[in-house]
Amino acid sequence: MNNSSPNVYRNYYRLRTANQWRKVQAESGEPGAIRPYLAGNWKMNMTPRSGLALAARLFDICKGIKDVDIGLGPPFTGLSTLAEYIKPDFLKAEYDIGRNVFLLAQDVFFESKGAFTGEISAEMLAAIGVDRVIIGHSDRRANLGKYFGFGSSVARRLSNDFLTQSLSRLKQKDDADSKAIMALEHLLAKENEDVLAGLASFLGGELRDRAGESDEAINRKVLAALEQGLQVIFCCGENREARENNETFKLLERQIRMGLEGVPQRLIHDVVIAYEPLWAIGVGAKPATHEQISEVHDFIRNLIMDLHGEQFAASIRILYGGNVKPDNIADIMTIAGVDGALVGGASLKATDFGQIVRFGLID
Ligand code: 13P
């Protein structure tokens, strides 16, 4: 028996009738039934020790839960400790859960080894028991520029001094690019002083606000992770500006087409998509409305249908992320296109994340 409140299905099939996606309730464990995925992205929080304590409290609260998948995403430093703890045999004995608990990394680099100081490869993650990796999170897509100073570094390169020196170096090279020389000479001409200053200010600002991982880099990460046998949570989502300019769908389509380009059919089943609108993420933001989530999830699923066929589109899990909390998860899970959540802040509290994992259950 399904011990859940009406209309909130813990497990379900997804059908498409009259051009609309619908959920039809299923019993847990029925062949082909969809299992929601509740994933915690801890971001840059928790030491190995505090992460372990969080996981232990969470599993206490979730004892016996087997009908959904649970993902825990500590920072790189917490992965090994948690991997040892959540290996199935241990958890099965203690909590009667385990095979449905997965270890998530928050990022991966696409090269397999070499001089990439500070980066971690898919091979390294797989070797310590990581199951799945979050790729393309908006923290990395959009927010890196302001921390890493791409903007000021570009502004500096567009200064008169820097360009004058670059021009003289360039002119000494045998194979100098004549177009580059022409452009630099043009920019450095006295009458173009204002153009150069304007360009420095514009590009500096753009890169400060927007520079981060590109669709191309994200795509390389997706392919590297999948080829290594890791599963992927592929994140996409629009910022406030795109939503206000009615560019949400155009942007999501670009992110998804480019991010998942070239994923072979045999590996596409290892991809979960997370829709995380930037304006709905973090402290002080409001989650997207039921209608907004529903509309975007249908859009994404229809796009996946165009790319990979209806049968796969019906089964791919598409999560929502952005201020998911114990008090809104049940409502979000009634949406026909939603298969779980990628949870930030609330995943750091065992009671909150535990309630999210137990959505719809009558206690
Ligand atoms: P919050 O749940 O804190 O809004 O974060 C969402 C998120 O970015 C998860 O990846």
C-alpha cells in the first residue's frame, strides 16, 4: 500500500496524452516506475566530520525509506569519508536503506590527468566511490567572474599601456597576425581613446557579472563524466534578466542542446536534468511558482522528446532547484514534469532534508 497523501505520488509512471505529460500513480518497485530523486547540494559547507554527523542524523530520520533516491553532495574534501559511510552494506544493516543513497560530487574537470592544479578528474571521483556529479551549476556558470576577477583582468588588458607593450611585442614576431596589429593600432590611435576606455569598462563589467563556465566546457565535463561511468546531474536555468526579457526558453534550449551535445544514446540514461532558475536560489529568494516550474519542466521534457524520443523523455528525471523546503516539496512534486529536487540550504539540516525526502508520507 502507498502510505502517502492524495495526489502526491511517491512513485509513478509518466504518460503523454493530448500533448500533455501526466503522472499516474505506481506502487514502489513496479517495473518502469519512476523513483523521485532528492539530492542535497551542500555547496561549500561541512567538514568531513560534520558531514558525517549530518548524514547519520538524516538516515535516522529516513530509516526504512526505499522508494526514492537520495543524493548527498559534500565538497570534494568530504567525499571519501562519506563514501565509506554510505556503502550499501553498512547502511542496509543500520537503517534498512542504502542502495538508494548516492554520493554526489559538485564538479569535475574534463581532462583525465596532468598539469591542472586544483582540478579533479572523473577517474579520481569514480575511484573513491562517487556515483554522480553535478555539472553546470549556476554558481559555476555565472558567478565565478566576480570572485576570480576576470573583469578587472580584462579591463587591465584593455589599458593603453598594456596594449602599447603588446603591440610592440607583436610587431617583433615573424608570424605576427596582421589583423591583430591593425586592430591594436586602431584602438591606440589618439582619436579612439574614448572607444578604448568604453570597451574596457563594458567588457570588464560583462565579465565581472557573467564570466563563468561556458556551455562548451560544461559539455566536455558531461562527456568525460559519463564516459567514466559516473552519472550526471546537469544543471540549467535562467537569470532574472533573461526571464524578464522573455528569453528563458531560448536560453534553456541553448544550455541543454550545447551541454548535452554528443552524448551517446547508450549513456543518455545516466543523465538527470536539474532546472534551477538563478533568481529562485539562496537565502532571501522566493522559489519559482507552481506554474513557472510546470511550464519550464514541460518545455525541457518536450525538447528532450525532440532530441531523444518520447519514451526516453517520459522517463528522464527532471529535478527542480531553488528554495525547496519541507513546506513546498509536496506541492512541487504534484507537478507532472517534476521528478525530485536539487536542494541547497535545506539539505544542510537533517530534519529539513529528512522531511523533504519523506515528502507526501503520512507520519
Ligand atoms: P537553495 O535550495 O539554497 O535555494 O539552493 C538551490 C541550489 O542551488 C541547489 O543546487
